[in-house]
Amino acid sequence: MCIKHYVYVIHSKAMDCYYKGYSQHPENRLAQHNAAQSKFTSRANDWELVFKEEFPTKKEALIRERVLKKYSRSQIEYLINSDRNML
């Protein structure tokens, strides 16, 4: 069985901001964010999964996450509307 690794972006309308992360189960991780189980995202409970990208290895996903964390808001919004988005 092949383990899949994902980089994801969630958005909060209340905070009007994006959060970028890594998970093997982004939908489960979203539930954790909305249940205030993450320090940064605990300030809102309306997080929505807006971007998901799959990688064959954890290393590749973590490298991509590090790159995305440096992206500007306009770069993230472009990415959300790109063909890379699995949603």
C-alpha cells in the first residue's frame, strides 16, 4: 500500500487568511484545525480546504510546504485556481 503525502491550504473567511500545511490526511487535519487543535488556526473555526496537492514522498511534500509558506497571497490564490489543485 502506498502512503500518500499532501500539502494543503485552508482559508478562514473570519480571519481572511490562508494557512499552509502538510498531512497524510488533509480532510482529517482540517477537522483538527476547526476544533482548535492547532495554535495558529485556533483563532477561527471556519477553516475551509481550498487547495490540495499530492506527493509520492514525505520529503517532497515538506519541501513544497516550505516553498508555499513563502508565497504571497496573490501567489496562493493563483495556485488555488491552477491545475495543481486536486480539489
